[in-house]
Amino acid sequence: MGNARGAVSELFSLFLRLGFTAFGGPAAHISMMHDEVVTRRQWMTDQHFLDLVGATNLIPGPNSTEMAIHIGYERAGWRGLLVAGLCFILPAVLIVLVLAWAYVEYGSTPQGDALLYGIKPVIIAIVVQALVRLAPKALKSPTLWVVGAGALVLYLLGFNELAILFGGAFLVVAIEAARRYQGMMAVLLLIPAQVDESTPVTLWRIFLVFLKVGALLYGSGYVLLAFLRTDLVVHYGWLTDQQLLDAVAVGQFTPGPVFTTATFVGYLLAGVPGAAVATIGIFLPSFIFVAILARLMPHIRKSVWTASFLDGVNVTALALMAGVTLQLAQAAIVDVATALLTVGAAVVLLRFKINSAWLVLAGGLIGLSIYFVQGRL
């Protein structure tokens, strides 16, 4: 583990840049991190990176943010944990805060269609590249091939992500147990505070609502939408459905974690203080979970049973990542231009050691240019 100040400064510059350029959701964020910390900097092996991906899938919260926190801890201990996590989160928070202000002042959010038109195809290429590089480490046996293929099919059929993840992990352990006799179980439980539904909006209650979400939520931005709607629209009546949809949309088309939706909602409810407490509430559990998990990781690979469990999680997580990519590709590759952009980005990534962040920026500029030429801006 690096302890020098240089390691902390490296983490600062890397994750601050990723915080401003990591578009496309958790799968894309993780792919960009893989490119930076495994391919370009060689801070860790493919297998260790994949183990961290699997481990973060076992705990609630935003996976890509937790990966940033994990990488920071691996590289520079507690200082690295804080620097990497905060640098990845804060750029998105600031951008969303500006958009929230514009929303309150002018009644709408800036459209991200032109930007995403060019960025999405590039994101597909980046994720596919990471999948290709990580697959050999995850698919180490015929059993893992079968479990991965089954997980991908179940995901595409609409089964619950968490059920697939843990089901795949326990299936691999059960298969291993058929060869040996022994068992293993690990449980992590956090009981969230309750909020009195009859009381008005306060900073403390905003914090508790988002702390609960950060401590319990698994899944995508759409699952986040369901969680927040139950509390903020149905139970408390603090937001309308349209306001909540706008908040989630902003979280989707801005770089960095989708969970910065909390920043937007907090601003709508109580201005800058509300944005601050909502953001702290939703991200705080991730720092705590990763800090606990980081202590366990060195021991997980040493046991046959925990290693089997992690192998099952890894291959299932990779299958879920592939499933998300297939779904994103349907929305990203919509015409000849986006198809060419996807292929072009893939060729550049495979042939040259170019920083994926530059490809994302180039894709955004191309998207804006095409929209401008077509007169759609």
C-alpha cells in the first residue's frame, strides 16, 4: 500500500478528473477506473480489481463510488480512501448544484441530449473493452462460465439484480461444497433511523431519508427512483413526481455518481444546506461499508469457501455489467453516426493506449457538432 504524499496527489488528480468526465453510469465508471488503475498505471492486477468489483456489489450504495473509495484505500490508506471518494463525488455535486439552481430559477434543466448523443456510443466501447479484459479472470472454470451465462440470461429476462448476484455466489459455493464438506455465511446489517411522516421538512429529516437510501439501496438509478418516490412523493409529499423525475434525469446525464440526485433533491427542499445534508447522508454509508470491507478483503482469498463465494460474485457481477451494456447499447446506437462512433472508439481503445476520458470528451463534442449541423440545437 502506498503511503507517500505522491500517492495521495495521484489519487487527487485522477479521481478529480474522473469526477468531471465519467459519464454513463456505474458500468462505464468502473471501466474507466480499470483503464486508469490497471492498464495505464498498473496499481493492481486484473484479478484484484475484479475482486474489488465483486466485493462492492455485495454492499449497498453506488458501486462506482465505492470502487473509487476502495482504490484510494488500497493505494494510500485512510487518506487515500477519503481523497479518492471525495474527489470522485464533489465535481458531480457542484455540477448538479448549479443545475438545481437553474431549475429553481427558470423552471427547467438544461437538455443533455446533444451531449449524450455522442458520449453514449463511446461509453459502450469503453465498457466492452473492460469486459473483454476482465472476462478471463472471472471465467476461470466451466462452472463459472455456466453461472455467468445463466446470470446474464436471468438479468435480460428481468430478474432482480440482487437475487441474481447472491444466487450466483451461493451456487458456486454449493458446487464447491459438493466436493468438500464445509459452509460459510457472512451477514452485514445496518438498521436505518425512522422518520416521522407527520412532520415538516427539516435538515435532520432530509439527512435521515438519504442516509437510509445510501445504507440500503442496491441496483440502478431506476431503483433509486423507486426508493425516493416512496419517501419523498408518496409518504411525505415533499416533491411532485415531475420534480423527482427531473432530479433523477439530472443525476443520469451529469458525470460522476448517479446518487448526486440527492444533491438536486436536497436543494429543492432546503437550498444549499439541504443539498449538503442530502449528499452527506446518501454517500456516508459507502465510506463506512468500504472501510469495513477493506479490512476483510486480504482474508477473503485465503479461504476456499470465501474465495469460491467471491468467484461467484465476480462472474455474476460481470454478467450483470454485460447485461447493462447490452441495454445501454440499444439506447446509444440509434443511427449510422452512433454506430460508427462506437466502432471508432473501440478501435482506438484497442490499438492505442489513449486515456478513455479524452474519448468521452471527444464523443460529447462530436454529438454537439452533429446536433448543431442538423439544426437541433
